[in-house]
Amino acid sequence: MSKAFLCAACSAPLDPAHVEGTIVRCAYCRVAQPSPFAPRNVLASLAPRAGWRVYESRTREQGDELLVQTEPREDTYFTSLESHGTFDDFEATIALRLLWGDLETSRVTLMLRKGASGHYAAHLSTIGTFSLQLVTGTEPRVLVPWAASDAVRREPGALNELRVRAEGDRLSMFLNGRSVIALRDATYRHGSIALASYSKVPMAYAVRRAEITGLDAPHAIDVRGAPVPGALPQFLHAPPGQGVEVTLTWTGANKIAVIKAIREITGLGLADAKRLVESTPARVGDAASIADANRWIAHLAAQGARAERSQRAQK
């Protein structure tokens, strides 16, 4: 039996017959969202709905690759790609070539389940070593120390494929198809996915392929211009401390639209809604169900913001 993917806005089953390129449109609420039925390739289109946000100030297309060049900055990771959605379970694949950097500090990092409180970091260095860390705040905790694998192609400019699978508390990492990490950790259960790099010298790498395959429906998606189904006040009344908590994690560029969306979701006055948005990351409220939380998140995503949900225990 094939896996059923659900609409992030209304939780109805998505139909693969309604896939349009990298987008699938819900047959019930008509909200367009990144298709979970097939991997999404950033090189196919740089449009927001391709599944990735591309930081164009650091990237440019070169043939069939995306060239990323960064300058060193102390203790700073440079993000080149970030998913528009947040995911519970997913498989992310990056095929890239490390072009230049140094042998001690230069690395590319796939940030997994990235949220306001932290993320997992899967590293691949210029000398072909790898590691997995848990980042909480600014302090990383090593889950798998730096190690070498003969699966990595170490020739200058060689193409390597880094694939990570997150399913429940199981995290797996593959290099060129070979399993190098398999462990369990339940610290983070959902978040966005980002490709970043760190180096103390100028660094460059080329991305040949960047794909996200959702093993579950995304929480937050890019649905700019798409209508949000239903009247928002219908799902404003979850009892405090129960249901599904929604947190605003990023406001985007259109703060006025986000403030308006917060007022529609919460019923807050203008001053309180403005204060909430300006204190991001901030708790929006408790939705009565996952479906309602997804509607809030989709409504905020439509304004260019980003939000996450977490299940609260019933008292």
C-alpha cells in the first residue's frame, strides 16, 4: 500500500494526479504546496515553490551546477539553501563538489530539523571526513565524532553525494550510497533543512543536485498567493495548555502582513500582535488539532513567515 501524504493546510489526502511539476495542488482546499511524491531539484527552478530558498547573494548558476562561494567570518556558517517547509520525517540528498578551502576547517553542513532551539548538523569536510553533531544554542554536542570512510571520493573537485534520512528518532547518514551513521536521538522531531558551509579561508563548492523527499507531510510550506481555506476564527479556541502549540520562528520581510495574520489567528489587538511578531521566536497559541495548527502555519507561510508546531500534553 502506498504512503498517504496529507495536505499541510487542511490535512486532506493529496492526489498525485494533481502534481504540477514540483507542486501539488490539494483537490479539496486548492492550496498549492511542494509535492512530496517526487524529489525536488533546486537546479530545475530557482522559484520559491521549487522547495528551496536560494541565497542568491552567495550563489550563481554555472552550467548544470549551483556555485557557492563564501568568505571567512569567525564562527559563522554561511547558508546557501534552505527548505521552505519544515518536516517531521524526510530524506535529503545533496550531490556536490568541494572546489577549494583548507584542510583543517572547511566543511559543508546539512542542517536537519532546524528550529529556533537548535538542529542536527551532518558535516562533510574537504578531506573527506564526516561527523554528526547536535546543536543546541551555540554549543554543539558530538553524536558521531569525525571519522573517515573510503566511500568518499577525495580527488580535488570530485562529486560526492551526502544523503540523510530522518524518521522518528532514527537518523541515518549515507555517503555515496554507503551507510556511515545510524543512531537514535529524539531531541528534535521536526524543522527545516538547510545547506551551509564553514571555513576560516575563502571556500567554494558546487551543488549538482539538491533534493528533499518528504516521508511525512510538511508542516510549513510556501503558499504565497494561495487562499487559506475556512474561516480562521473557527479554530481559535483550544484550551490553554492543551492541543498543539504553534511558535512563530521567523517573520520574513512583510512584517505588516504577518501582524495581520497573527491578529486573525489569535484575535489579539494591534499592539499585542505587533509585540508578539517583534519578539520572534514567540508562541502564537494552542491549536485544537494538528490540522488546525497546519492551517495557522500555512496562513503565516502565505505572508512569508515561518512557524513550527509541537504537541502539548493533555492535562
